[in-house]
Amino acid sequence: MTDYCIETETYSAQETFVFAKKLAENACPGELYLLSGELGAGKTVFVQGFAEGLGITECVNSPTFTIMQTYEDGRIPLYHFDVYRISDCSEMYELGYEEYFFGQGVCFVEWAEIISELLPEDAVNITIKKDITKGFDYRKITVKRGKSI
């Protein structure tokens, strides 16, 4: 896989959703996306747009309290992890993370820096940054292949 970097700016949750939906059009089984951004940055909105781009019709929610959500009704299964509440990488082994990270679906991991030692070098990093000086709903989104967590 080749390295790349895409940057865009969005000015509403809908624009973030549409950008993610478009990104999903080229998604392939086995891809791992590391999603970072402060609380309220739009990580869940991004995953919701990506899910719609995969043809997933289920309601997509943040898995903050369940650690992982699985959506299998699209063209590729989507596995969405939120590891904010993981205190030790051994918990990921208990979840069987390898089946999802290296399986036939697309996997998103929020707060991936917590489990950085488990992440492959070719993961796709998605960073969402707010800048209140450019508006309440402004987001700068960077999509870059290559582990940088």
C-alpha cells in the first residue's frame, strides 16, 4: 500500500459526514482506520458517514461503553472500536481484536494511541481538529496512511 495524505476543511457536521461517505467508496476489506480528535470533534459523525458510504443502514453509535460495535449489512462489514476505557492492551486480546483488525471488514479505532503497540504500520490515520476561530462547526480533517499515533 502506498502512503498518501488528504486534507480537507468542513464547516458543518453534514460536510464531515459527506466527506467520510465519499472516502468509504474506495474502502477495501482489511483496512484499519485510527480516528483521533478531542471529545466533540466529530469522530462518530465521521464513522456514520463512512458507514453510509459502505451501504450500512443500521443506526451507528459511539461504542464508548461497549468498546466495540459491529455492522455487517453493507458491502463490507464495519467494526467500530472506542478504546477510551481500555486500561491495558490485554483487554484487547480478550476481545479478540485481531479478528477485526486483520479480518475481512473495515475497522475504525477511536483513541488508538491507548493501544499503539498493537497497531500495524500501514494503518490509516484520520485526525479531526476543531478551530473555534473559524466557526463552531469548523473541522480540519487529515487522512494519512502510515502509523503516526
